[in-house]
Amino acid sequence: MKVKVAERGQVTIPKPHRNKLGLTKWTIIDFVVKNGKLIGCKHTIDDAIIKVRGCINLGMNTDKFMRMIRGKNDYK
């Protein structure tokens, strides 16, 4: 697929390619130039905390969660 470089140097990665590579919002891509070609590689994160951030859904907001862990019984 061909894409056009925008005025500010930006390009849009076509959706089928993003889906195939698992590129989501805020994914970091490392770019290198090899033999006159631009190669983009998905950056992998080795930090275990960052990998799981935001994946737990407790069914309550932060205030209710804090009251629950502090022993207050009004979190229902």
C-alpha cells in the first residue's frame, strides 16, 4: 500500500497493517534506515508493571476502591 507523507512529515499506517502487527494507540515504533529503506519495528516493553497497567477492572472507581481497602463499608 502506498501512503503520502503529510505536510508535517507524518504518515498513516494502513489499518490492515496496524491490525496485523498489533499497533495500537501510543505504540512506540523504532525506525532505522537500511540500504535506502525505512524500516519500522514495534518497540517491545520489558517493564512488567507497564505491561499490565490498566488491565484490571474492579467494577468501581478509585474513590470507592480506596474506601474499600481502608475498611469503610460504603463502597457498594
